[in-house]
Amino acid sequence: MDLNSEIFSASARRAIDWIIHYFEHTDEYPVLSRVKPGEIKSQLPELPPTLSESFDTILDDFEKIIIPGITHWNHPRFFAYFSITGSYPGIIGEFLSSALNVNAMNWKSSPSATELEEVVLEWFRYMVQLPTTFMGIINDTASVSSLCAIAAAREATAFNIRELGLSGRPDLPQLILYVSEETHSSIERAAMVLGIGQNNVRKISTDAVFRMNTDELEQRIRVDIDNGCKPIGVVATIGTTSTTSIDPVAEIASICRKYNLWLHVDAAYGGPVSILPEKRDYFVGWELADSIVINPHKWMFTPIDCSVLFSRRPDMLKSAFSLVPEYLRTAEQDVVKNYMDYGVALGRRFRALKLWMIIRSYGTNKIQKTLREHLNYAEKFKAKVEEHDDFELMAPVPFSTVVFRLNPNHGKHSLSNDELNSVNERLMNKINATGEVFLSHTKLRGNFSIRLAIGNIKTIEADIDLAWDIILKQAKEFCS
Ligand SMILES: *Cc1c(COP(=O)(O)O)cnc(C)c1O
């Protein structure tokens, strides 16, 4: 049976009712899915149906089979990785954009899609207080935004790699990219894709609080130049993935200027905090970057996916990517923006719509208020960790992520490092098995450390208190 308007209306209503109920009761689900590998697949037929199935049956299966295999990123006590949420305005934006189903590849293919993206990214640029010289483009993920940025950095070297490629070229020096030990793996992957190669990504060590050591950075650049290599760029991070540390961006920017290197700032998680005037210190120097990535789908209530790449040198992005076949040439191409010229993908979803709806629906005040609440909850959780004899903080807490571990009686039990690691891993697994909270981990200089990341629009202080109670309860057996 085809899904005619009548059936669509009934099915869509059922789906919306389901969504509303889900949003009001997300915390009643186990946050981390409890299914075993293969359990979902075993309930699904191996072959597609030949005959049409009713949408009611399909939605029944969605509830019965699919939902148990969902880990609830919308759960107010999802504290793993970087906590993210969808939101009603974002969902409406997704809904309408899939209804329009436009492909925002160039201006003509849907003028509103292009012009709304320009306007909403101007708003966003203003919100995070970057200078007007920055142009924005929406990509799916930070991984792709950073890939584009590093492609632009490679293009800026004038080796004409776009045309000649990298292979079979004895005239080319080794291209070198600098990151820190704490830089996100997406950068190394970009280097793999772009032919720079993993071995040519220099991982600069970090200081006691996980910030890139700039002396070592400059030293490595010098050594590489002396050895005939060609440094092309540095990636600095504001809010690293393990600990949310903040690299000294201003110092790194001046090194980049001195050696003529592209500076890319990865603020995928931390970026939205620049909306708070009292936290601008964290962002000093980022206006000197050539490119910056911020993910509204991380800490700005936007349903995944939505990543914003800002660049002061959009001409370089264009020069790295623009390739306009005859059938895409348009009369107005020189007076309008064609976003397909600035990245890898030709086809582009109309993601600006949901971002526009979120910013309008909440207003900047509500966004600021929520971020401040999250920062405040993190402060409170941090205080609980610091005040407890059996726990220790593993890194400073500039944002909404607390990294800590159990260390009974502050080490006086003299557990070895391996024992501590195994205790903390077991503790985290026990906590997650309760289904009440979901935490993740990282390893810091060999120490297994538990992360609690706050980013959900529905998280309230009671969720933080409950998380702490559960942690204490599960930790008891290790503390006697
Ligand atoms: C999450 C994150 C990324 C990767 O983001 P995707 O959008 O999933 O590709 C990159 N860098 C940092 C600092 C992050 O926190």
C-alpha cells in the first residue's frame, strides 16, 4: 500500500506522539543499550519484503525491535564521550528539510538554502564573536570540516598538488602537519586521506595540564625545515577530547605566522562556549586562525549532523575544491555563493534550516543560560570529587567535562598503577551496567580515567547528584 496523504497523516502523527512521549520519558530507558552483539539483526528478516507492509506494522517493529538497541544520547544522564542532544526546534527543522528534500549544492538549486546558510552562519559567527572576515560553511561532521581545512592548508603550499597529485614527484618535500598528543584522531585521519601520511603528523607533547608545548612545537618545526621537509600547518584545540584542555592558541598563532603555516583550530566541542562573554579568555588568539571548526551538533542542541567550518581564507578552500562541470554552470555563479565550491561533497543537505530554527526558537539568551548551567553542574561535580578521600581529579575542568578516578584513601592503600587501572575500569563498567548513567573513559599518561561530560539540554542538577550517588555506591566494594 502506498503511503498516501491520509496514511502519512496518521503515521506521522503516531511518530510525533511517540517522539513527544519519548522526550518526556527518556530517563526511563536504560541509557546504555543492553543488547548483545547480533541481537537486533537476529530479529530482522534477511531479505526485503516483496509486498508493501503497513506503516503501523513498521512503527510497531521500530518500537519493539529497534528501540531496545538504542543507546539514549537524549537521556539526561548520558555523560559519555561528549554528551549531545536533539531538541524540538531541531527536530522540526530536520522534518521540514527532509520534506523539502533540496540539494543545496549551488545557489540556483535552492536560493533559500544557500542564503539562509549565509545568514545563519553570520549570526553564529557574531554569537561566537569571530571577526567578520570569517566565512562559514556547514559540513556533516568535524572530521570533514577539518579534512577540508587541511586540504586548504595543503593547497596553500603552492605545490599544485590539486593538479599534479603527490605520487611520482621527486620534486616534493615531505609535508608535515603538527598536532599535540591530545589532538582528535580525525586530524591524523585527514592526513592519511590527503596523502600527508601518518608518519608526517608530528605529535607534540603536552604540559602537566595537557596543553601543547609550544617550545617543542617550534623546535620540531626548525628541525623539520633543516631536514628539508615542508611544514604546512598546525592544529590547535580548544577543548580536547580526553580532558577538554585548551592549547595556547595565541602563542601557536605567532609561531604559525613566523613560519607561514596554516593554523586550524579544533573547537568542535568547546566552541559554543565562546557565546559566553565571561569565558572569552579561552578563545584568545583563535581569531588569528586560518580556519576553525565548531559543532553545533555537539553542544548546541542541534540534531546530528551539523558542523560549522569558519575560515578567514575561503579562497583557499575554493582553490582546493572548486570544480564546476558544464552542467552545473549557472548565469549567476559569479555573484552568488555556491557552497559546493568549498568542500568535498557536491550534494548538501539543507542543514541551515534546523540551526536557524534552534537559534530563533531559543534565542541567544536561552543558549547562554543552558551552557552556563552545564558549566556550573560540572563545577559542582568537580567539587564532589575533590572533597572525597577516595577520588581524585585527573585534569582541570574548564568546560563541562570532569575527568576523575577512584584512588581509595588517596593512594594510601598503595594499589599499583595496573591495579588502579583495573579497579577504575571495573568501576566504570559497573556504573554503566546500572542503566542509570553512562560514563566513558580515557587514558591519561597511562592512567585509566573516567569522564563525565555534560551537554544535554534536559540535564538538571538532580541528575548530577544521582550520578554521584551511583558512583559512590558502586565504588564501595573497592574501598573497604
Ligand atoms: C567530537 C570531536 C571531533 C569529531 O567530531 P565529528 O563531528 O564526530 O567528526 C573532532 N575534534 C574534537 C575536539 C571533538 O571533540
